[in-house]
Amino acid sequence: MKLEKISMLLGAIVMILLAFLIVWQADILGVSAGRLEQDARENQSIDNSWEVAQGMNEDLCAMLFYDQERDKCTYSIYVSREGFSFGYFFGKGGTDVYMTENVEAVVLEDKGIALLSLNQDKVCKIKVGDESDAEFISVNPGEPFALVLPIDCGEITLYDTKENVVTLYDTYTGI
């Protein structure tokens, strides 16, 4: 009787371990929204003294990490997956000169658009959409920013503090 219970217990433990390994290998467990910054810092070796600008929605999270002098930056983009998955998964990251000196739009196929910049151009206003249904987003001209926009947001126009149009650089990715 005791031997039967021990073998049943061992069988249950093996089944649980097997189920855990299947879930782990299927890569359906992502990073929770509350741990995204920590995960990016760990996996990309980003110094804890660097500040972060972050934008997110249910489909993606964009983070721009920058040093105190605001002359170096690293970005991380995490995406959610369709179907049976939980959390966010690393999609793209690294350094990009356009984010340091200008504004870059990273277009992620069907997920959205991440606007990232150290804001050297002093962007203060972003117009999203067509003339008839335009929405304006305010940005602090003295601060770096990371914004997430829906993929179907329409035309994006950036303005600096003198109402000049700022150039937007696009990168398309098939994450």
C-alpha cells in the first residue's frame, strides 16, 4: 500500500515536471508588465543609473534608456503574442543613432508604432491622424520620450517649440 502511494506521488511529480518543460519549451510565458524594465536592464546589460522613458499598450512596450548626460541611449521593445501566451516577449533592442539625434518610429507590422527619441529636436507636440480627425499629444521638449501608437493611427507630424516640423525617421520590422 505504501509503495503504491510513493509510486503515485513520483508519477504525479514527473507529470508536473513534464508539463512545466512543455510550457517552457513552447515559449508561452513572457515577461509580466511589471517586470519589463528589470528584464530589459538585465538582458541588455543596461546600467541601473540610466533613466528610462516608457510607453506601452496591450500589444507592445517601448523603453528608451539613457544616461545622465543624455548623449547615449539604448532601446528595448517588447511585444505580446497572439494566441495562447502570457506577458510580453523581447522583440527588438539595442542602440540607434536616429534616437540619439532625432526621432525614430519603429513600425512593428500589426502591433503598433514606437516613437523613441532623446529629444534633441525639442519636440513638444505630436499630431496623429488626418486633418479631419487629428489628435494632439503633448511632449515635454526638455525630456526624452517613448510613445506607443496604434498601427492604424494615420499620419504622424512632429513639432518643435517653434512650431517647425521635425523629421521622423522610420524603421520597419517584422517582429
